[in-house]
Amino acid sequence: MYILLALIAACALGIGMHYLLPARELRGVMVTPGIATAAAAIIYTGMQWAGVGQDSFWLWLASIVGSLAVAALATIALSSARTRSDAARRAALGL
């Protein structure tokens, strides 16, 4: 059940991150929170399987901060890829 706390925190912080990162008009509002939530679930579950207890500070730090780092990197990569794609498409159309 504690995984829900990590997922909710990652999603809420991911929503804030969406507004802090540049080029937000190029992506949907749920891209960054979705990536953050999925990353938190993977990190939390992986650390639980590795034997880290629910009461461990490192579990929470890794699942929250790690998921935000993954979401930030993925969002920046997606935004830059979209910018390059749009520029190439405009050039191909002669706009």
C-alpha cells in the first residue's frame, strides 16, 4: 500500500515539473507526470524486490527523486525531438 504514496507524490511533482520545463506547448499535460509515475513504480518495485524495506529513507528518496530525474530527462528528450521533427516537416513543406 505504501507504493501508492510514492506514485501519488511522483505524479503530483510531475505535474509541477511539466510547468517548469521548457516547450510545454509541444507535449501533453500528462506526459511528464505519466513518465514520473511509471518510473516511480518501477524503481519502488525494483528496490522492494532487492530487499529494501518500506521504512527505508533510500527507498523513498530513490523512487521520488529518481522518477523525477527520469521524467525530466525523458521530457526534455521528447520536446527536443518534437522540435526537430516540426522543423524538418516545415522545411519539407516549404513553410
